[in-house]
Amino acid sequence: MKDEDLLDLVCQKLRWLKLPGMAEQLDPLLAKAAKDNLTVLDVVDRLCDEEKASRLRNAIKRRIKGARFPELNTVDAFNFDFCPVRKKLRSRYLALHDLAFLDRGVNPLFIGFPGTGKTFLARALAYRACQANRRVVLVSAPGMLNHLHGAEIHGSLERALQTYLRADLLAIDDFAVLEMDGAQAKLAFQVISERYNHRRSTLITTNRPFKDWTKVFPDSLNAQIIAERLTERSERFVMDGKGYRPSAA
């Protein structure tokens, strides 16, 4: 059998074995081995590295797709120098990007006026978690509550809850912004409490300070408990600076 035919056959076998990284890199690695006089063990070692890297890249793509970002935001695109409030929070926020907070169950909380960058920073942090191959769910508060309420009506609440409970990072945009009815408040309480009990990080953005949450929840005690469970282990960013609107090109 000619070398070209054997190479093609081996690549087919690697793909059948679900080793696409090895299959893709086999030909260039064999060429490099001949040029640099690599041993068979060197080639196998590098093939394993390529397969590992390929699987990690694919896993990250799945994490990003599964998070359902409406728009990808990265921290390098955020203008921290726009106002003093942003400058002040820069170092604390960037420190979160090592993701150690996920293992401690710390909740990043972004509180402040519309247009101050809360959602951008939340998405950038969620994207960083995806890049580290962590399970992320990014959702608006109304979207999550509507999904759970619909699942409850159709008898599939427990399954739907797992989407939000199992995530390493649950990022909820516009939490405690719109007024909730009793059913929605109960579902919000369930999600926050379960994640609190399992020390899983919940990120929120909100326009309302905690003292105003009683205007949103029908039960003031419910509002208080949810706020306490979010803030007990938290990193708070109060974004009360001026709103940012990039100038037109």
C-alpha cells in the first residue's frame, strides 16, 4: 500500500474512533517528524496534545452556544476610563476573571442605572467562564420566570429547573426590575435558594437597589431572604456613574 493511501486509511480510522484532532494533525506531524527526526513516542505525544486541544476547543464552542449570548461582549472592549465609577471598579472586576469566585460560590452583583455597563460586564464575565469550559446560563429574569412558569403548567418544572440549578454560573439580567406575581416570586425564590444551598454562583444585573425590592416582590419577607442569599457571598459593583453611549463613527 502506498504511503498516501495508508495515511488516508489511518485518518479514516482516527475519525471513526472519534479522534478528529489526531486525524487533522497526523499528516503535518509526520512531515515534521521526518524533518526534525522525532521519535515515534514524540509523534504520539504530540498527537495526543492535538486531540486534547481539539476537544477543548469544541467544548468551549458548545459552552458558548449553550449559554445563548444575544451578543458576545469581551472585557477588552469595555471603556473603563469613561468615568470615575468605572475606573474605581476596574481592578476588582478584572480579578473575577481568574474565575476563583466560581469555586467559592461568590455572586457577582451589578447594581445601577441603565446604560452604565452592567449587562456588558456581566456578559464579558460569562464569556470568560465559557472559555474556561464552565457551564454557563445567560438569561433575562422575565425569560427565566416565563420558562419555569410554563414548565410548571405542563408538569415539567423539575426538569426545567435543572437548566438553572446545574450551571456553574447563572447570569440573570434585569433581576427584580419588573413586578412579580406570587407564582413568579416563588420560582425566583426556588432558583436563588437552591443555588445558595449548593454554593453555586449567581450573577445578577438590576436597576433597583435592594431596599426597593419590596416594590417588586408581593411578599416583603421573600424579597428580604432572596436579597440576603445573594449578598451573603457576593462581590458588589454599584454602577451609579453616567450612562455610556459610544459616539457614532
